[in-house]
Amino acid sequence: MNQTSKGASAAPLPTPADLQQVAARVLDMARGSGATQSEASLSYSKGYSVSVRSGAVESLEFQRDRSMGITVYFGHRKGNASTGDLSDAGLRACVEAAVTIARVTEEDPCSGLADASRMARDQPDLGLDHPWDLTPEQAIERARACEAAALAVDKRIEQSEGAGLSTSRGISVYANSHGFFGGRSGTQHSLSCAVVATDGQNMQRDYWWDGGRNASRMDSPESIGRRAGQRTIARLGAKPLSTRTAPVLFVPEMARGLFGHFVGAISGSALYRKATFLLDKMDQPVFSPMVQLEQQPFLMQASSSAAFDSEGVATSERRLVEDGVLRGWVLGSYSARKLGLETTGNAGGVFNLVVRPGELDQAALLAQMGEGFLVTELMGQGANGVTGDYSRGAAGFWIENGQIVAPVEGVTIAGNLLEMYKDIQALGGDVDARSGIRCGSVLIGRMTIAGEG
């Protein structure tokens, strides 16, 4: 069993006000060193994780981290450094390192803080902080219950790859020489299980999990375990398909990757480097007309909710795709200046990308597809952000007459993202809200499935 000091983990985290004082000292040090602008970020986090396998405790690990990062600007010369030593001496050494780097760095006219006028004025409580009053002993019992439920699904489930529970809480602040200060606190909890089933010479593995800000909204350990066991049994007998073209239905947890590739393609660094297949596509159709994509940063208890981005710029609700037409980029201040544009308040990424759902559940989507491939697992990276070419290893189920007829493994699905986006035939109402990209299942009209022969 791996274990760090429980006492250290049990010590309370500092408050945002405590960290604000530290940030103020760091900015004063930067100002005293001659910096024309500066920004500082500080974070503390603590938590623990447990894992069990075959009912035995494999690990109990406590975690407690802290860090401070400082960026200084001398005109358009930039230097940054970070440290875990938050003593006055440690902070001063970190500032001096950043100053040294800035003095030898080439000028970049796009470097600097975001405009002072764009700083967030309001910082509403988004319900992100829900500590879990759970002892390690209770966590172990929950993991055991989850694993036991998975093993009990079918006698062919003979092995466990284990069940794991994690819980953490973090405090972070961002401050800059505009006088802006912003603080956040939040929690994250999860429980997962993976098991292995054997039927003759065929062996299959699958898993399930749940997680979020608020543990009270998670599925029960028994429900998660049963889902893991059922998914594993369903895969027994999986074989490759022959090479063909066919409709492909992505389940929600796989479909969100399609929209993740889209976010990367409309992000500032890809745009100013001209390394995106969506270059010059603003106000043009890039998706099927049924697709609506919105940023919703103020969703309560959501994984990517935030009132300000990593530069202190206020976030906002934004329509990124309207009726399939691209309506917005994802920019921080640096990339915006490189492009001659204004920041969109997206330094650090998108804050809850929401794909407006359709009305069909999975059964109705399968009926609409008729015959095709239901994708439940993807392997490898397989997406070229410059060309949009897409190729991923995949597993799932072959569908005929709207019904599952056979599990599938060992195939590759391929296409081009822009063509795939425009060929979306249906969006499901089965939304997965566990990540920063919220979407249901996605049905694409036709893709190449490479298998045997």
C-alpha cells in the first residue's frame, strides 16, 4: 500500500484571501524589479485516491500540492517561472528567475496582459465546491462494492482490473498588475471499475465510471459496477468486420472527441500558425445545418464553468456554430493580437461547450441508422488538425435492422472531419454531462470501416 502522511492531507487549505495576499507580494516584487506588467497564479490542492482489486486494497495515496507561477513583462519582453516554495525567499527567487528570463528574451509585440477593460467584474458562485465527507475506509468500501457488483453480473467475469475512487479539492487565484484578482475553489470526485470476462478462447475487458463536482449526484457504486460488468459481457465474441463503408453512430462519450477536434481547429494558436482545416471558414457552413454549438460558462456545478479565463478576462455565453455555420473563434489575448482581432475570453480553452441535443434516444438512433457501426471505444489519436483527416482504431457493435447483431473489434474508422461534420444525420438526446464538452450520440451518414479483407 502506498501512503503519504494523512495528517498533512487533513490540514485545511488556505482561503482565497490568504492566496490574494501572497499574489500581492509577488506582484510588488515584480514591480520593484522594474517590470512594466506582471501576473501571478497560485494554486493549492489536496485529496486522496484508493484502488482495490479482487477485494484487496492495492493503494491508498494522499496528495497535497501547491504552486506559484509568475510572468513578468519588460515592455514586450516576457519571462515566466514557477515554484512550489512559497516562503518569501522562494517567491523572491522565482520572481528574479522570471526577470532574468525576460531581460534576455526577444521582444514580441503581441506579448502583454489582456486589456484592463476586459477584466471580469462579476465572479458569481457557480456551485463548484462540494467537499466529500468520506473517510478513506468508507472510500475503500465503496470501491469494493463497485467491484463486487461488476463481478456478480455473470460467472464469465473471472478477473478484475480493479475499482478506484478519487476525491480532491483545489483553491486557485489569478492576479495581475491591472489590479485584477480572481479566486476559485472546486472539487472533483470519481469512481470507476474495469473487469475481464472469458468465454472459451475469447477474452474481453471493459469499464464504466461516474464523476463530477458533487458526489451526491454520482451513480451508486453498485450501478457503476453493474454497468462495467454488462459492458464487458456484451463484448464477448467480438470480431473484425470486412472492409466497407457504412453509417457510424458514436455514443456520447466517444462523440465528444469529434467536437474536441473542432475546438482545436478554431483555437488561436492553430489559426495564426495556419495549421487548421478550418482556416478562412468563418461564416461558412462547417457542420450539418442541425448542429448548434454554444459556450455556456455559467452552468452550475459543471466541470468547465468559470467567470473568467486564465488571463482574468470575463467569460461569456457564445454561439460558436449556428445552424451549422461557424460564428466564432476561440482566442486568448496573445493569439488575438497575432490575428489582428480581440480576445474572446478563451485563454485556457472553451468553458462548457454544449451541443444542442436532438430528441432521439439510442434505440431510436439505431432504428434510424438501420444498418451500420455503433462505436463504443476509440483507440489512438488519429486526427490531423491541418488537413482534417481522421483515422481511429475502434470497437463497438454491428447493427442490422436497427438491432445489435454482433460485437466488433480490430477495425479502423476513417474519413475527413469537415466532411464528417457536414454529414451528421442525427444528434441524440442522451447527453453525457460528465465533461467540459456536453453532447449526445452523433450519427454520421457514411465512413470507411477498414477491417479484414
